[in-house]
Amino acid sequence: MPKALTIYTVGYEKREPSELVEVLLAAGVKQLIDVRQLPLSRRKGFSKTPLAAILAEAGIGYLHLRAAGNPFRTHGGNVLALYAGHLKRSPEVIDEVLAAATPERSALMCLERDHTECHRSILAAALAKRGATIENL
């Protein structure tokens, strides 16, 4: 991994697809890495196919990494602690995200707008331990 790798995190909660694209473009993001276990949404434009299409129109790549999704989101309890345990047991997830992240700026995306309420905060912390700089959009 290059030393200067910056990885952004972003949530689409309470946003329109066009607003998400604007935020990504303003940060210079070239690739969105979808870290939802299932890339589906009840919100129009945020399921995998339509999201990939609107991103492509803006010149942003799309990649879904199912392995980085949170299999515990419906379990109740402390899902962030469960996800942290998952990453400890499956460090290849972190390797997969690092391999997918591009030096041209990638962003990890999930639903929650507040990254501290989302599993991507745990993922981002693990990436930071591996040398990535993390910024939240």
C-alpha cells in the first residue's frame, strides 16, 4: 500500500443520489467502494445498478465488496463490536479493501451518514492501522 493512500468514508442517509455524487466529486473521489453486505436500498437510486450508473455518468467507478459488509446489522446488541470481532477473525477483508482502494481516491460507502454509527468506522480504523489516512465526508 502506498504511504499516501487516503480513503474516504461516506453515508447516503438523507441524501439524494445527485448529492452523493457532488460530495464525492468535491473530494476528488474516483472510486466508490460499496461496503454494504447487500447492495440494495429502499431509497431510489441507491441500489447497486442505478447507483453504479449515476456514478459512471460522473466518471466515478463503482465496486461492491460484499465481504466488507456487516453481517451483524440485524442481530441487535452492539453490532459494531460484533463487526470488530469479524474483522479480527477475517483479516483478509482488510486486505481486500486495501487492494480495491486506488491511489486516485476511494470512498467506502454505507447507509449511515454518521460514520460513528456505522460498521465502516470499524473498517476505517482497521485501515488506518495499516497506514491509510481516513477522512469522513
